[in-house]
Amino acid sequence: MRKAVTYGLTVAAMAVAAWAVYWLVARDSGDGSAVSAPPPRAIVIEAARVRVDALQPTINAVGSLRSDESIVLRPELAGRVTRLGFQEGQAVDKGQLLVALDGSIYQAELAQAEASLSLSQANFERAKELVGRGAVSERARDEAFAKLKMDEASVALARARLAKTRILAPHDGVMGLRDVGVGDYVQPGDRLVALDVVDPIKLEFRIPEVYLADVSIGQKVSFDLDALPGRTFDAAIYAIDPQVDVNGRSLSILAHAENPEGQLRPGLFARTSLILPPKTGALLVPEQAVIPSGADHFLFRIVDGKAVQTPIEIGMRLTGEVEIIEGVGSQDLVVTSGHIKLRDGFAVTIRNDLDG
């Protein structure tokens, strides 16, 4: 019994002591309320100021080299190859004989037509003289004239056929690898050899459609090739495709590059850099400040000591920096390190020197 009374007195004494402590603390708090929980500690981060600078925008793309002109020579007549007037891989001049076919039959047809034409000319002259004397009718003269014109056409046709046995270079260029040799019999349309114009040479590449307004005829392009490391070549835009590719939303560009030494070859892979007009007042932030989120991007601005999550639109990417088109101002501070624990509205403490 005595133990039970002692235990009860002890519990009562502890309750009174707890109430006294609570009352004292509430009194010291000033308004009688309980002491609030301590605020969360500020997140330690690193920050940087938005930098304003002038840019020389450059569009980097991949492309390939193409012949300025590329044709395949094919015969229009059937015949046997009697001569090749070129060496594979060598330059040729416009009008140079490249392939000759056996023209003996066409030569004979031309001689026959010319003989008939000579007789027709003599008959027409005789008919004109006899008409003047009244010895023949005007009808006879007209028939002689018609025969003369027919024989002239026959001569022209025979000469055209004979000319087609000699295949000439339509322009200056470089010969490819031939598919025929002397003695081969070819049919109309058979492939003989390719002829390419490689000076100047074409550079073909594509750029995103958003740069449509930034490109123009005559604009300079630089490019380098894996096949010729350490060298940079220049070209000038001469054609812009009027249609945008609906699949990739890209624009096809053609540029001309001088190639007097013939080092640039069609089909080579090229890395291109298209220099756009200068841009002043661009807003730049360190690339580590930008956080991707799916197809979008955001960063944390520092406003009144707190982090503010801000969606942004990015522009050019430079070495270590990103252009911000929309979302920040020229006086803003942005978080560059410490994003892992950071949330929108969290207090922050900057540990780096912003002026350093």
C-alpha cells in the first residue's frame, strides 16, 4: 500500500514539473505560444552572374562533297568501239574526242547522199533553164527543186549519224573509270564512262529551318575533312533549296569551293561551319547552370537569397557557355553548382566569389 502511494506521488510531481517548464518557456516566448521549430538550413551553392557579350553565331553541320557536274557518257548509235581518246582519272578539255565508234557504214551513207545531192542540184539548174525557154513545165522545175531539198536533208541526216560515232567531251572535267574497251560492241544507252567537273566542287549540307532567315546567297562557309586533317577550306553559298524537308525540318544548302589542285573529291565527308551575322547583347550563362527536362530546359535564379526555378529557352552553345534567349535578365544570378538538393523557394548561401 505504501509503495503504491509513493509511486502516485512521484508521477504527480513529474507532471507538475513538466507543466512548470512549459509555462516558463511559453512566457519567455512573448505571446504565450510554444517555441517554433528552427528554420531549415540554407543550401550551399555556387553561382555566377549572367554575362552580356557580342556573339559571332556559327551553325555547325555535316555535309558531303559533290561534283559540280557529273554525267555518264552513253552512245546514241549501236557500233563497235574503235578508239578511246582519254586516260582514266585524267582531265580532259571540252570538245576532246573521248570514244569513237566504227563509222564506215555511216560514211558510205553520207557519200551516197552527197552524190544524190549533186545530181539533184544539176537537174534543178537544168530545169530552171528549160522553163525559161518554155521547153518544160513549171511543175517539172518544182519537182526538181523538191528532189534537191530532199537530198539536202538526206546529206544532213547522214552527217548527223556519222557525227554520233564520235563522242566528245561536253565540257572540261575529269574522266572516271571506263566500262568499255576498244573492240567492244555497244548498244544505244550503254554506259561508257563518267565525266565529272570537280573545280569548283559542290559542298552540300543541311541546317535547321529556324536559321532560314540567317542564310543568304554569297555567305561564306568553312569546312574540314577527315580525309585531309589539319586543313580548313572555304566555300560560298550559291543555292538554297526553296523547299524545307518536312521530315527533318531542315534546309538543304549548296556552296561552291575552289579546287584547282583536285584534292577535294566527290563523296568526302565534311564538317561545316556557317558564320551568321554578328549578334550584340547576347545573354550567356555557364553551361552547368542549365538543367535539361525532357525537351525543355530550366535553371535556378537567385532572388532575395532564395532559389527560383525558371524555365528558359536556349540559343547557341559555346565552349563552356550557353546563350539564353528567354528566361533571364542581364542582372540575374544563376546557380551553377549544388542543384541536387535544391528546390524552388529554398534559401541558398553562395560560397564562391562572384567577382573572381
